[in-house]
Amino acid sequence: MKHHVVIGGAGFVGAHVVNLLLVDTENRITIIDNFLSSEKSSVPKSNRVQLIEGSASETEVLNKIEGPVDFFYQLACFHGNQSSISRPLDDFENGLKTTLVCLDWFSKFHPLSRFVYSGAGCAVAEKTWDSPIPVAENDFTSLQHDSPYSISKITGEMYCLYFWTQLKLDVIRVRFQNAYGPGEILGAGEWRGNVNTIWRNAIPTIIWKALNSQEIEVFGEGLATRDFIYVKDLALGVINAANKGVPGEVYNLATEKETRIIDLVNIIVRETSSKSEIIIKPRRAWDNSGRRFGSKAKSLAELGFEAKVEIEEGLRATIEWTENNRDMIEKAIRKHSDRI
């Protein structure tokens, strides 16, 4: 039986990775999560899943992992750009420090196993509002970044490369584009310094507001774009990289499709028959990455990975999940109502 350790395994992406790993009955999984931005309800009920509650930035928590480890996934972060802007020290503690502590611990106790690190496509994308080109897996980036989150993600990659080149630790890096899909709970976890504790990524926020006929703000004058990848595709990409990736290499998990945020809003409003008013807002002061999308060429060639779910299909599934889980989402949001 193979042992997979998933840091952040109760989080949005992490939970999907865990569920996909459970499909193979020869896998057992240890989840480490401090529930800062996740809920215990996302942990699967299975005798092949062990939960260790705590922060992976603490070696005493990692020391609770039982038995040999075959694959180690560092999927934890201090969720989101704006939360990291509010609390850069918390971003360090839950992002970059976690990565370095995990790499150091893993190199000492499981040096022959595989370490998978989740980076961010935004950290290497050109900062532009003009027509972008698909961002390939380059290892160069500007010193100027939009948020501590982005800094933590790219610096984490630097540490991964250090452990690969100097210690020959079997490290694979994957760069996420913008994940969306069922299971992202608005308000999950603890208060993280601002309203983006609730209003997280664009798609769950827009869907919730559309379903409740609330105003929907579209930043970037309606011109901003992103590469939206369905979370189940993303989870499959993570596991493909773990199984097929070349040590030391990095792989985009991307659709190579550029979607305007305003078009996304219009689809959601249409699919929910919403009466929401759409408010076009100027660019946010911190966000210089107006338009971007990732290249899929390397992942397709080397991992055999290609995202399958088209944006409209994925949005419909996410809307349906949100409608079916209204009470649970509302309860998570309400936890923070006294701070808004």
C-alpha cells in the first residue's frame, strides 16, 4: 500500500486530490491541516485516511506522520492574494515557512521519496493588460510582485530547486492556474484579516452573489482575464505530475484558454437567472496582472495531462453544488458576520 501525505488536504484543492487518491484502494492518506482556511467536513470519512490537526510549519506536527511515505504533497498556503496583503507575516508562516520546514523534514526522513509542490502561475506571468501569450514553464520572474502570496509561492519554488540540485531530493513542481469548482466554501476556516476571508476566489463569490441577487463587482474595467481550470482536472494533474513528472521539473496545470471575468459573470447570471446588478470597477491598486493564461504544451507532452472540462460545463456543476450546499455555506459565512 502506498502512503500519500497531503499538507492542506482539507482545503479546496487538497480535498479533491485526497478523494482522487482514495479511488485506488492501494493508497492510504495522511492529511495535515490546521483548518485556517478549510473545514473538517471536507475530510473524507475513510479508514484509509488519517487526520493530523496542526500546522506543517512545525516539525513536531510532521513527526506525527506514521510509517514510510511514498508521496508528499505541499498544497498548503495562506489562502489568497488579498489575505496575504492584510497579513504578510501570517502568509509567511502558513506559506513559505511551511514549504521550507516540510522540505527540510522530508529530506531528513524520506530522502528517496517524491515531494510535490504547488506553485502559482501568477508568480511568473508577465504583468500586462495588453494581449498576453500563454505563459510557459520559465524559471524567471520580476522582483516586483503583486502580493506576499505570490512572493511565497515563487520563493517556495526556489527552495524546491535548492533541495533538488544540492541534495538530490526528488521534487516536482506544479503551477496552478485559477482553480474553481464544487467544494470551495466561502468563509471556510478562521478570520484572516479582511472580508476576503469570505469573498475568496472570483467564481464562488460571483455564484453566491448571483444566487442571492446581490451586486456583483467586476474589477479591471471588465478587461481582466484568467485561465480557469476545473478543480477535478487540477487534482488529476497533480497526481499525474506525482506519478510521471521528471525530478526537478515544473509543470503548468492550465487550460491555455483566456476567459474574461465579465464574460464569466454573464454566464453565471444567465445560468442562475439572477437579478444581480453588475458593477464595473476600476483596476485594484495591487493587481498589475490584468490578463494571463498558461501554456499546456509541456504537461500534455510529458505528463499526458490535458484539462477536459469546459468553462460552461464546470460553472453549471459549481452552481449546482452551491445550490445544494446553501445552508452549509451560509453557516460558514455567518461565523464572520461580526467582523464585516
